[in-house]
Amino acid sequence: MTRYQSGDPATRRNDTLKPLLDGRTRKKPTRLGLIAAALTLFGVTSIYLGIHLPSHEEYSTFDTVNAQGLWGGGNGGVVSPGISYASFQYGLSKCQEHQEKEIQPAERQRNPRGPSNSTLLIKNAHIWLGNRYLDGDILVEDGLIRQVGPLLEAEPDTRVIDAGGRVVTPGIVDMHSHMAAASFPGLDALADENEMTHPTTPYAIIDALNPGDPGIKIVASGGITTSLILPGSGNLMGGEAAVIKLRPVPTLSGHDMLVSAGVDEEKDHEKVWRYMKMTCGENPKSYYGGYLNRMPMTRMGEAYLFRRRFEEAQALKRSQDDWCDAAARINKTLADEVNEDKMTRLSERYPESLKLESLVALLRHQVKLNIHCYLPQDLEAMVQHSLEFDFEIAAFHHALSAWQVPEIIKRARTNITIATFSDMWGYKHEAMDQNVNAPNILSDAGIPVAFKSDHPVMNARDLLHEAQKAYHYGFDEHKALAAVTSVPANALALGHRIGSIEPGKDADIVIWERHPLRLGARPKQVIVDGIELDFQASWTKHVDEIGDDADFAETEIIQESSPEMRHWLPEASGETMKLEDHGLDNPIIMDDACAPDTNSFVLRNISRLYMGPGQTYRGSVYLVVKEGQVVCAGDECDRDHIEWPSSSPVFEMGGAVVVPGLVSTGVSLGLGEIQAESSTLDGYAENDVKDPDLAQRITRAVDGLKLSSLHLQKAFKAGVTSSVSQPLIDSELLAGVSVAFRTGVQHTLLDANDTLVKEEAALHFAIGHSGKLTVSQQIAAIRELLTTSQDNIFARAAQGKVPVVIETHDKDEIASIVQLKRQLLARGSVQFVILGGAESYLVADHLAAMDIPVILKPARCFPGTWQERLCLAGPPLTRDTALDILLRRGVRVGLASTDMDDGNARNLIWEAGWNLAHNGQLSTEEAIGLVTWNLAEMFNLDRPESPDPIGVLRQGKKADFVAYNGDPFVFGTKVLMVYGGGHQGPLCFPKQI
């Protein structure tokens, strides 16, 4: 799943071909005359040749031919007809390649990519060994792990790293990436992953591999040490893939980056595998059928094209086998010294086809096949193809519906690995059935599960987060770590080299600052082939390569105080929510207590209650709600202090943590369901900024709300109770007017009297780089609209009554918005909000001075576009992130969702807590504010005079909150209750799927 190349959706017959196609313009008499002339010439030529050519009897025997010396050399000998001896020998060498090579198992003695005369000792490590931990040391020699155990010793000149009790794992293996083919910063010139000129292409990704991709260093900083680089998913057959190590090579050679570089199959007792990518389902048929109006348009067409190409490869394979059989028989008759003049010769050379060569290798079981497939029918089709044509499938990729059909997957001859996302969904129809329980379902069925990135669709730097989310939803700790290490290594047939820490393996090792299954975990050190990666050095030799953010390095980096804390993995709370009978006719059955008409209740024994900025209660805290409003909060809300509502449930919360309902911003949540299906969307707004009647015609998101979608349901179950959603746009500058609404409404906005929080939440612009207007024209258009003298939405925005959201990442564009606010101060206090903001840290002081807040989108940036190329990745690559700098400089900050792209609105709380792992100046309360009250304040949705504020909890105001059974920043913590959001009654024990 990567970007498509642009192409003309309409295919037309070229006018220049008309003379060649329109043969009917010639007259019939002329055609007959030409035929007669040709017959006459043929007859005359035949008579002439019959007279002058030798008779059959003259050359009817081999001896006669030999005597004439027509075929011989200087001695008159005859050379047998057929191919040359050199061609025969070449063919025999190809036949030998067909034979299955027997690799004798042997203890590995060297890493062919490792340095010479190098010794490294990692001491005091908490080593993950696949199913347990060992406190000990790791001895590395010449890039190979030699020993693992306690109290190891080494030579005096050995380089020693003290892990200080930190968790040490093998390097992470990403078995689905387009890095170095779709290179940062996402320029058209760097898009080499999809050769979308034919649905079945035999090309090789190694020919496009870019060792200068800045993404390689960024990804490696997340602990990824090996990546399978695949062609894109636009074609049914995308071509050959390549496995690389993420270590800079001074040659900038793609071949030198290969995991197989330097391997001698006999000396190293190692088979060098080939890798291939295929795709089924939506992508090929949507592009070729949907845009180009050619085959394949349907899955039927896809299956036919697959089978036709497999049939061609099968026919070539049989021809090769026949040739090799004949050649072997001839070869047995040859003497040690071959007389080329006398030998029997084959009439044809060894049959080959560059177009089919890799497919024939697949049929010979020399290729590890990786297939992009999502739905049951696609998975089954590929399994059937593999059985019919006798090839093996190494892994199904994405495969979000694989959990539905483990029996079909197991029909294959091999145990296929499912390389998937643990929690990325909703971007197209194929991705709607993602299930957070899929890893357990598949694993219980005996099917290996790996997590992968699909970089740059997902930033591969954060691949570990997929394992963390799976662990959160109940996947075993060791299986979660194996899913990004040993399982993908085995699927790539590289388990003998990578994916685990044991003697004889490549020294690809990561030392983690905190346990890798804790939120925000980042490597302290990354080692590849026994070489420590230096993230401050140049990896690419680019003249503009960015180094450390030294000018901003002020963040207090958290250092755990003891070795035990450095490898501590907190257990998820086992506490739950119970009902109590206090003699007030309280419901004692959970279904009754959580009924739709329940709007009065008491929450007791809350350990932390976050109401708003500077208002946090700790201890044994109460929250009392009556008729939907907060009547008491704190530690003095027991029955000795206030009267509890009668006939209402009393929930014993078991030390729960309660925060205001989370707020989604930055995406058009509620304005569509499936991004790739236009029929499920409100549509894309086209607001002409030069239209004199624009204020009356402007798109308003409130008119297009589509409630109770799967995206909204999942977000609400995770505690996202409100959203500020802007109209969808493509390349237009003005999106329109966003709406603030509650996300838990059952069907339509008519089902609750408080669905709409604010119909005019903000005026939204998005500065683009592919539309009709230049950037400077777009800034000028915003200025012109905000200087109107009429009483309309633009005037209200200029006066500060409606916030103005400008979506941009670029530092210079952000600076222009700062300057624009200075120019508009005389007309009113316009409330600009920057959305995106990857480079906003470079303008932080000016943003703070002009009180322009920033909503970071995504929360964890990466330089996927030119406008984001200066983004700060954070430790260990940079000391700070943009969030750290903005907060330190006094800028108001919020975090946006990217839900339409990946379904992550339900993960907003984790985005809020991510930087707590490294920023010692960031408090838990401040982190919660990033997705609650900070956002509400930016959109004026938390005003004290409002009866229904969002993002905060206020006494005497509407209750809107989410309760967790423990720390929301600890994986495994569960949501106990969501209340508010337009939902009828409390939602108790919501389950994600």
C-alpha cells in the first residue's frame, strides 16, 4: 500500500495511428494488380532457382557434404549442426542451478558483513531470550555473537558497553517496507516503488534502492536493524524484493546493504534466498480497472492474469527441464576432452526469458513469496494458485481478515506467516474488518504472526508500537516481541542469522531506555553487525544532512534511578468496577446500572480525577453526577457531606483514573466512513476563494455529519467523546467551517438534544502545493477574506469570535501566518491555530508571543513531505521533539488524530503520554491536557459560561468523562466507563474489536 504514480485515467486511440489502422481507404482494382504482379515475380524466380540450384543427389550424404568442405574448418571436417559447445556449457550451468542445494548445518563462524578484529562486550544486560530474560553479558567478535551468559570476560582492549540493567533485545526486523524506494521527503523524483505500466512486472527493487534515503537513519533510530524492501502494491506482480541491514555503508552501494552481502554459500553454509512481492484485491483492480479502464477490473480478471503468468512460467520451466534432461544425456556421452566437431549438438539454446525468470525461480522453490492480501476470497485464491502451480507462500501481508479464515490459510503446503498491523484500519473497504484480537486468534491456530510497517505509509521507526498495542489487547509479552524479531526473521529464512540473541547469530542488538513494551520506549543504543550506530554522524553524504538539534537541546532527559526500574514492565491493573448497595434503592445488576436512562450515579474510590488544568484530585475521590451534571467532585463528596441521588447506582471504581472525555481534531471524523470509497463520504469541498458570495456558499461540516460510523464507535469506546471536524478537501485552500459535536450519538443528530456542541467551531484553511494557487496567493487570499467589512463568517473570524485553523507544516508558511496576525491586529484579535506544525518549533518564540497555538498532526512527525523535512524525530536521533520545544517556549499545544488514514482516534491517549518517557519536564496532567482541555480552549469550547463544556469537568456542568481501571499510559489498562458524548446513559466495560 503505497502511493500510485500519476496517470491519465482515459485511454484513447492515438490519432497518429489512423493511417495504419484505416486500410479500407485503398481501391479494390489497385489491390488486384499488386497481387498479379507478385504472382508473376514468384513464378519467374522459382524457375530460375530450379535450374541453377544443385540437385538433392549431389549432397544427399554426410560424406559428400564433408568432402565438399562446406561446413568444415581448414581440414575439411564437418561441424555438427546445432548450438555451440560454449552455449551447451552455459546451459548445463543453468541446469545445475535448478538443483536443490544441500546446505549442511554448521555452527556459524563468521558474519560476512561484520568488521574485522573487533570485540564488543555488553555487560549488565537484562537480555530477552525469546521466552524469558537473563541477567548477564553478551560477547561479540567481528560482528558475531560468541557468548551469552553471566560474568563474561574479554581481552583488555575490548570495547565495553554497560547496559545498566536495561532490556536488551535482538534488532527489530521489518518484513514490509518501501524505504529507500519511496524515499524521504516524498518528492516525485524519489518515487521508485511502483512500476505501474503493466499489472505483472518482473522488475527488481535492488535496481531502485537508494542508500541515501534519510529515512534509513530515522527508522534505525527506532531499533529496526533489518528490513525487507518490497516493490509497491499497485501491480499484481510487483517484482523482486531485497533484504537490507540498516547500517550506513561508506560506498553508498545498495548491494553492500544487502543482508546477503559477502555471503559464500559453501563457506558460510548458507542459502541465499530471493524474495518477491505480489498483490491481490483492491489496489491493482482500482488502478488498472478504475483509472486506466483496462484489465484487471475485477478479482476474476486478477485471478486470470495470475494464472496466465504462472502458466507461462510453468511452460518455460518444463522446456528448461526437457532441455536439461537432453543435455545431461549428451553430456554423459562426451569424453573428457570434447571434440566439438564430432559431438552431438542440441538444436536450440537453453530456453530463457527475462520476463519469466523470477517466476520460474518461484516454481523451483528458490524464492520467498510475500503477498499483499486482505480479504478471505483473496487469501483463498492465492492459496489455490499455490497448490495448482506448486509454489510456496512465505507470508500474507496486511491480511486484516486473516483471523476470519485460519483454516483456509492452513490449506497451503507451508505454514504461512501473517505479516500484519496490530491496529491500523479503516482506510479502505479491505481494511474494515481489522480485529485487535487477531494476533491471538491466529497464534492459537498455529499460524505465525509478525508485525510490519508498510513504511512510509506508517513510519517504520515506530514499528515497535504495533507490538505494544497487540500486548495491550492481550497478546502474550514474548509473542509480541517475537512478532517483530524472530517470527519475521524466520519468515525471511534468516532465523539462523537474525531475530534472536544467541551464539552464532549476527550481532544486531538494541539496548532500550525502558522496557520495549512500555509507552514511548526508545533505544539507548542500536548495534548492527557488531557496529554501534552513530545517529549524529552523516549517513548519506548529502550536503544538507541535518545533525543534532543542539540549539534546542534543553529538555531534561529522564534517567531511571535503578537497573530494576530500567527493565520494569508494569503489570496492567486487574481492578474492575463493581456496584455497591448503600440502601438508597441502588441498582445492583450492572445492566440496570448502565441502562440508557441512567443519568444519576456515584463513582467512588477514584485514585486520580483530572478535572482540568491545575485541578487534579488524588486519594480516594468521588464523582457525583445528578441528571447528567457534575454536582460534586473530590474527597468531600461522601454521604456525610452531600446527599447522593436516590435509586441511582453507586460504582466502586477500584482506584480508577478519570479524565475528561478526549477531543479529536484535525480530521474529518464523522464526515465519512471509508476514505477510498466516495459513496461513504460527505464529499470533497470546493470553495472558490474568489467567489463574491462565498460567505453564503461556504461548506459547513454540520450539514454533512454521518453519525454512528465504525470510526466514531471505536473512538467513543476509547473515551473520545467529542470531535472538531472540518469538511474534506483535496487540493483546495478553504475547507470550510468545522463543527464540534459529540461522538456517541446512536444514529443521527436528532437522537440527542446535545449532539452539536458548536455549529461554527472554526474556519479551516489548508495551505497546499498541488492546487491552482501559489503559496503566496493562498496567504493573500486568507488576508483578503479576513479583511472583509461584511457581517459574515469571515468577519467573525477576523474579530476572534471564530478560530481560524491553518493547516501547514512549513516553517516559512507558519511565519507568514504569524506576520498576518500582526497585520490584522488593528481589525480585531484573530485567533489563528496552526494544524500540522512539524517545523513549528523553529518559530516557537514568535508563536508564543502572538498567542498562536499549535495542534501537532501527526503527534509523532516524520519527514514524509518536503514541508516536513526539518521535523524532529526525538531520541536517540534528536534530543527533543517539536512538542518538547513548543511546551518549553510557552506555546499552547494539542495533538490531532489521523483517524481517516489509520483509524487511530482510539489511540489518542497514548499519543498524549508518549513524551512522558523522555521529557522529565512534562507532567501527567499536562500530557492529558494535550488531548482534552488544551484543544477545547483553542476552539472556545470550555468557556465557564457554557452549560455543556467539553475537554473539562466542571461542577454544575454536563458530565463528560472516561474512567480507566489504572494508569491510561500503561498498556493493558482498560476503559471501565465512558459517559457523555451524546450517548444515552453510561457505556460500561466497552470492548474494542
